[in-house]
Amino acid sequence: MTFAFAAAGTGGHIYPALAVARVLVSSGIPPSDIVFFGGDRLETRIVPEAGFELVQLEVRGLKRSLTADNLMLPVMVRRATTAVADVLGERESGVLTVFGGYVSVPAALGARKVGMPYVIHEQNAVPGLANRYVARGATRTLAAFAPALDRLKGAEIVGNPLGVAFENYERDEIRAEAFRRYGLAPDLPVVGVSGGSQGARALNESAAELAAAFGETVSVLHVTGPDHHDAVAEQARSTSNWVTVPFESDMQFFFAASDVVLSRAGAMTVSELAVTSTPSVVVPLPAGKGYQALNARDLERAGGSLVVDQERIAEVPALLVSLATDVERLTAMRIGARSVAKPDAARHVAAILEEVTRV
């Protein structure tokens, strides 16, 4: 039985697919029955490292501007579709799951070509163009956030599949270890700052203001992104309460250490904030027709997060100063965040895939 996954480009597409694949393996599916389709970006490293086969396709996304490169896309899609069909045709039938990115279209068309059903999972509140295009032929359509239903009719809300570290997450059990990991003062509250794996310049600048405003009363734990770390770490050297790390592969420790988090509103970040019951102030990336703000809508409505527009980011340091030591409000926000969490999303999606293979 084959379980194929199409996920490429960014961790937001790839990590949820890997989470589901790992659940399938834990349920008894041999890793050799699992295959990933991707391109030449992040997936080339993290999929093989996870122990799964990766078939690389020569395809890229549509460029928004008028360019001659777009004229080659139909040819590239046809070739990639044939490559997917050839791989799937040599395997026992099963199900393909499309997690978005530029491989979605050829992967879905390739599965259709050999008669294999496919399932779509959309991580964001605003579905990507590729997922919207292939949704018409999907056996099941799954989404993380309710706003996606506006463009994916009949979709099921299942949440975003997260790694096993978040499945039975207990903050108090790993908080002491998290403090040791980052060298944080054990008696101070902590404001975590993260702009995602690549960092965010606007949030990095806010972190500097926070560290200065807090003095010695609150620690700032800052995931800067690798490209920004050297410059930010240089600033932080003069401030004893500002701890910087370039990247964190085990984000459960970051959330365990943080009493409140300042972040963007990427799909996986919002899902992790909810599952870890972490109060937050989120500044959605002002791009893509406001999809990040929609990602955070349920979390905000539940009282787990405060959403601040990028144009008002100057207000963020003062807001966090007031929040960081307000134990009563943080407790209420923690309860609100947990109320919209879907910690079983990976197992839910895996169960749906096994159900599809039995039809």
C-alpha cells in the first residue's frame, strides 16, 4: 500500500506532511511504503533525514510578474506529471496527499493519471492557488482553519499536523529543561520573540526595544533567524536579559520557556501557539491579501492572542511590557488558546488516509 505525499518549498508545507508520515509509521506502515514528491529546496534535506524516499521533480511556481519563464510552465508540469505517474504506477495503489507548494498540480495530475485517489490538506486560512486548482478532483479536502472553507467548499477542518513533541504537550514538564537549554534566569518571566525560521526584521527591532524596556525584570528569548543572528546577538551582548538563538528545531522548548510570545501569524506558528496554550501578540505579515491575519482569527476570537497590524508595531513593546507580568490575564489567554487547539491533527489526517485506502 502506497502513501505518497506532495510537499515542497517551505517548512510550512513539508513539516505537516512529515508529521502525518511519522504517525503512519508508528501505526505499522513500513517507511518503504511512503514516498514524497518535491523539488530542490528544503525538502531535499529534511525528507531524507526523516528516513523517507524523496522523488525530485523539475518544476517551479508561477511568477506573478509577466515573464518568459512562465511560458515554460506547461511543459514542466507535463514532464513532472509523467514522472509522478511513472513512480506511482510502479507501486501498489494507495493514496496521495497534497500539502501545497508548486508540486501540488503535477502530483495530483499524476495520481489521477494512474487512478490513485488524492487528498488535499491546506495549512493556511487562505488556500494557495495550486490547492484550489486541484481540489476539484480530490477525494477528501482537509483544512486547518475555518476561513479556508470560503474557497474550499466541503472541506473538513482538521487543524495542522504537528510533530510528536506537541501531541501530548505539557509545558510544566519541560519548562525547567527549557530554562536550562537557553540559560534563562529561573525567577524571571520570559517574553519569547520569533519571526519564523527566517526571522523577521520588524520583530527583531521590537525585541531590542523590549530588552531595553524590561531592564532586569523580564527575560527576552529571541529566535532571530540564521540570517539575522550575528547582528542581533551583537546588540544583545550589552543586555543581560536578552538571550538570542539563530534557529530552534525543537520549538516545544521555546514555548515552554515563554510566558508570552511575539510572532508572525504563519499557519504552523498559530497552530503551535494554540497547542502549547501560549499567550501571544501576533503581527501578521502584511502580504498575500491578509492571509496571516486570517490564520490568527480563531485564536484571537478565543482570547488567546492579540493581533497587531504591522503599521502599529510601535505599540508592541508597551503592550508586552503590560502583559508580561499580568498573571491573571496570561492565565485567561492560555485557556483561550487551548480552546482552539487541535493536538490530534496528525493522527486525524493519518486515519483519514487509511480510510481512503480501504474504500
